[in-house]
Amino acid sequence: MLRRALILLTLLTVHAVAQPTSEPTPMAQAVAAIKLNPNWQRIEITEERPTSYRLQLCHKALGQRHSPVVSRAEATANTKEIAGAVLDELKKEEKDPAKDWNKVSVWAQ
């Protein structure tokens, strides 16, 4: 009986820890503060670790199946713009990305 109670307590503890928090993270707040370009669909956080973040920029589809949505140069400029905006937002929230060794990578799709 005691063994069953310990197993149940362990399962309940793991379930409680795994529940998402309702408070947005600083990275989520930083991404939400970025004003989307007219040809951007959304910016997603694909990975969020204490000092490492990966973001994905999704461009709006043009409707043509094989044509690129944006040029490589424009995609590079867009990802740099997003990375800079995210770092600026983190600084506004009194974070120090350089001191904390934060890594931000952004890729476009």
C-alpha cells in the first residue's frame, strides 16, 4: 500500500511540474513585441532554453508553388532584424544578453 502511494505521489508530482505556466517568458514577450512586416506571417519560438533561443520566421505564401517568397538577401536582412529586435527587447526587460551569454538564432521559411 505504501509503495502504491509513493508511485501515485511521484506521478502527481511529475504531472504538476510538466504543466505549462500561464506567465509568458521574457523571450515570448520579446517576440510578441516585434511588429510584423507585411510579408511575414508569424514568428515562432521553436526552442527556448535558459541561454539559447531558436526562432522561425514564416513568410506569407504567394500562391505560386515553385517561386521563392523572398530573396535570400531579404531573408537574411529579415532574420538579422528579428534577432536585433529580440535582443533589444530583452535589454528593455533588464536582461543582459552579452553578460548572460544568450544565443539567438533565427531562420526564415
